[in-house]
Amino acid sequence: MNCLEIECDVYRSSTKEHLYLFVKAGEGMVSVPQDLLLQFGQPEKALSVVISPDRVLAKEDPELVVKNLLEQGYHLQLPPADKRFV
């Protein structure tokens, strides 16, 4: 594993569909602000994955995910925009 690869756990929100939190593996929600956790609801573990800047992710820029994990300890993946209201 190179220095830009990060093992992380991905949690889905129990309150909002398609809302996910990426956190460093084994750290749980310690870096996630309490206000965000209150809105997120009960975290449900979706998967564990190794993220690197060159990994292809379905809905996120992997470089941004790595940057956020390194700088703030978590990455929030928001639901896709509802095209009916755009």
C-alpha cells in the first residue's frame, strides 16, 4: 500500500437515501462533527475499501475523498441533485 492509499469504512445514513460518510478504517466517527452526526442519523456500515487518487469511484472524485480523509478525517458524499428542482 502506498502512502496515498487510505483504508476506509463507508457508512450510509439512516435518515437520507444516498448520503454516505467515508471515515478512516478503524476510527469510527471520532472525526465527524457532532452536528453532522445528528443529521446523518444512525450510521450503517456499507463497506470497507482502499481509496487512492487513481481509484475509480462511482460518484465521487477519489482525489477529493483522499484529501478530505487526510485533512478532516472524513468525507461526506451527498445524494445526487434532484433534477426536478434544478
